Amino acid sequence: MQTTLSVSGRGLIALPAAMRKAAGIRPQDSLIAEITAEGILLRPAVTLPVEIYSRERTAEFDAAESDLAQALELAKRRKK
């Protein structure tokens, strides 16, 4: 698929809906623009959600790790 685009005075370009759909680009997606020997390459940017853990959530992780350590120790004893 190929099309001609215009650049606005603010440097913005608009991708036609058919091109966005074909590329799987949705509203609010992030793209990486890269200069290559052949021109400008647009590709999806991988973004990962970040969770900021509260003290309570950290305590849950600590408790789960403790439970796992106990279960592994018990399994080790049973094998002997």
C-alpha cells in the first residue's frame, strides 16, 4: 500500500484510515520513527504497563515468597 502524505506547518502527518487499519495502528498507539537508507520507517513502539507497588502489595509478595520457601523445604524433606 502506498499513498502521498502532506506535512502540516506544525510538522504533523495524518495516515489514512485504510493504512492505519492495514498496519494495525489504533488511536493512542506509540510509533517509532527511524531514518533509514530508504527513507523514514514507522514501526510500533513496545510499551509495557508499570505497576507501582504499595507497601501492602509488597507485603503480599513477601508472604507468597515465604509460603513458597516453606513448601519447597517441605517437599525437599519428603524426598529424603
